Amino acid sequence: MLKQVEQWVKAALLEVQEYVQLVGRVSGAVVTRPYYYRDIVLQFEAIGVGSLVVVSLTGFFTGAALALQTGQTLDRFGARTLVGQLVSASMIRELGPVLTALMLAGRVGSGMAAELGSMAVTDQINALRALGTDPLRKLVVPRVLASTVMAPVLTVIADTFAITAGWIISVTNLGVSTSTYWTQVQEGLYLGDAWQGLIKPVVLGLVIGTVGCHVGLSARGGTQGVGRATTNAVVVASVLVIAVDFFLTPLLMRVLY
Amino acid sequence: MAFATARSPELEEALGPGSPIVVFDRVSLAFDDNVVLRDISFTLIKGHTKIFLGASGSGKSTILKLIVGLLRPDSGVIWVNGERVDNRTEADLMKIRTDLGMVFQEGALFDSLTVAENVGYKLLEEGAPDGEVWRRVDEVLGFIGLSEFIDRMPAELSGGQRRRVAIARAMSYKPRILLYDEATTGLDPITADTVDNEIIKLRDLEEISSIIVTHQLRDAFRIATHEAVHDDNGLRIVPADAAKAREAEFIMLKDGGIHFEGHAEELRDSRDPYLRSFLS
């Protein structure tokens, strides 16, 4: 039993060490040549444009539900008109970055793990190396760059849809006027909120990209291994998104406010 | 077009006919407690063929991965084309690999690229002009008889066609050494013969040194005992004369070590029980 625990701890530490090494090597590769521009553009399109619908829908329905729920709660204090403030602050500071990142973990992280995992188990990664191409530069850097840069862009889009949905619900269900809603949206926001809403997704996008690539490249054992890698990528990235958000929030609050 | 690396005239002369092109000196490798290779030493002469035989898991494919630098040995020294590869960084190995081609088990073709893009991959990566790349792709696919499949995706090819495209990809940039990892495993005898013929043609007509890993004895003997000739009667695969047949050497691996090293005839005549059981 003790030996099993020891082995598990060793394996976990090794995994963390390999992940940190990958992040280090990616950082080095991002600032040095060669760059695979075509692959970078393709990944930006696949991750950014490809995730637009899922992220917009998530934002829209979250904003709508948030307005409905908070409207009722605010009624108890006679503060229904503050619904715009609550929706915008919650979405931009917290829900927008986290929910967008969770959607990306499910859609993009799993895709990266499945794609790179299939390449690993069919020797395509080794074939790339044998042909003189560094898989890190060709496969990992474009994916990590795309997820890191596109995550804040997608978060802003999700926030926009959420606040718009909140406005529709406020006007149609809660009887709050349009001008009151938008005035509250603006009044409830500080510059720090906007920075928080942009910095968080950058970090979360980096986590999703690096986890997806690391898990994919480590896949072993045929199609079963690819399946395991895909599941692990989603689970690990989702948990890390929530955990990193928890640790990042107080840090950003101290720095930005 | 940037084919295999340019070398100094002195090194070129030192690596001339009859010189060693791949050297293993007491190479050992273990994965945790599992010893895969133990004190392996052998030399491949330029233009010759080495055929590695052995049961599954005997370390045959590992030898190829060590040559390309995909793995590092725990001890021992490996020389490829006059360069030591066992202690090089990944960046240094990239240069050495320009003179090495490897055909992986199942081909390892890139799923998202067409046959033409797979074959021309390395030349495109090296920045060769598009026109020259596609001309070379046409030439290579013609050589292996797959010109009509140029725009197909790998998923649309049969197992044998995939292996042949993998050979075309490996030879497209004219490397001086080609490594074949189970190139005919799982193929029917007729398709396997086609792949064997490509290996023989590359060795004899393009003067490429070959290392072949297989447990298909039929294919191993065919490659060792046949040669390609190109004369007035066209291109033919014919039984090799004794001198040519001796240019192909067999190495049988067992329990991480070399159990047998010799030519086709010596392997056939061996009374060793393990070899007999393998040959029967």
C-alpha cells in the first residue's frame, strides 16, 4: 500500500516536472525562430473562429439566467434596478473568464489532446523529428499561442453576449428600463474589472493550451491511450482553470484595485 | 534544392566506398529495470545492408530510433555518417537527420496532408522552390509506381501503398542511409515483394545504405539475395551473385544481445537451436 502511494507520488511529480519543462521550452520557442506561420494562422482560426458559437451561446444563456436569478434576489431589497450592475460585474470579473475557459477546455483542450495523442501513438511525432522538424515548434507553439491569445478575445465576446442577454431579460421580465440597465452596467464597472477580465483569460488560455498539448504528446497505448488522454486533458484543464482562477483573483485584486 | 548535407572533401573521401557509415560501439539501453540492448556493437559499410531479426520486443526498432537520435543510449557510442549522435542536442541532431531517412511501422504518414505533401514535406520545410519540390515528388512517386495517387489522402490508401509512400517520403531528399522498421509486416506476399523491390532498387541504383528491421524472414532473404540491375532489358530484380549477397548481413537479437551475426548462407546453414526455431 505504502509502495503504491510512493509510486503514485513519484508519477505525479514526474508529470508536473515534464509539464513545467514543456512550458519552459514553449516559452523559449515563442521568442526564437523558426516560426510556422501557416500552422499558427490555422490554429488561430480553429481555436478562435471555431469556438465563437459555443462561447457566444454560453455567454448569452449565462447572462440571461443571471439576470433572472439576481432580479428576484435584488427585489427583496428593493434594488431591482441594480441588475445591470450585478450582471456586468459578475460576468466581466469572474463568470466570463471562467466559463469561457471551461468551454475552451472542453472543446479545444480535448481536441489538442486527441489530435496530438493520435499522432504520438501512430509514430507521426517521431516521423516529424526524423524529418528534421521540431514537434514543439510545429505543433505545440501554434496551439498554445492561439489558445492564449484567443481566450481573452472570446471572453470579451462571451461578456458582450451575456450583458446583452441580461438587458433583454431586464426589459422583458423584470421591467427595468433600457437606460437604467445600461447606466448600471457602466456604473458597476471599474477599470480594474476590465483588466481582471482580460488578464485572467490569458493565463487560463495558456493553461488549457499547455495541458492539452502535454497530455496529447504523452499519450501511449493505441486508441485507448488517445481516449484516456482526451478525458485527462478535459478533466485536468477544467480543474486547473477553477483552481488557477481562485489563486489569481486575490492576486489581481491586490494589484489592480 | 537542399538535399543531403554537404561535407568536406576529406570527410567525403574518408566515407568513400568500403568505409563504415553507421557504427555502434558497446551500446546499452534500459527502460527502468527492463534491459533492451546490452553491449551492442556492429558496423554498417557504405552501400551495404544490415538486416536485424528477432522476436517482438528484442530491441530491433530501438536500434533504429538510436541511430536517428529519437532515443539516447545509457552507455556506448554511436557514429552516423562520420558524426557522433549519442551525445548531441536535438538541434544538432536535426542537421544529422538530413542524411537519414526512416520508414516507420505502418508508415506514420501525416493524416492531414495529401500523398504529395507527405512526400515533399521535408523539401517544403527546407524552403525549396515549389516547382522543384513537385518535380521531385513526381519523380519519386514514379520510381515507386504510385504517381496516380499523388492527390489522395493517406486514409484512402491500402497498407502496402502507405508503406510505399512512406519509402517515397524517406527517399525524397536523397538521404545516404535509409532505415526500414517492419516495412513489410502485415502485408500480403505480393505487396511485400513490391516493397522489397523498392528497397533493393534504392540500395542498388541509388547507392543508399540500408538497415532493415523485420521478423519477416521471407522478405529479409529476398532483399539479401537479390539485386536490381538496369540494362538494355530495362530495370529488373534478379538473384544476386555471391559477392553482392555478402554485402547484406543478418544480425539476430536475443535478450538484448547479438545472438548471431553473418550472411544469408551462414544463417541458413546454422545449427543453433534458437536460429533453427526462428527459421522453421
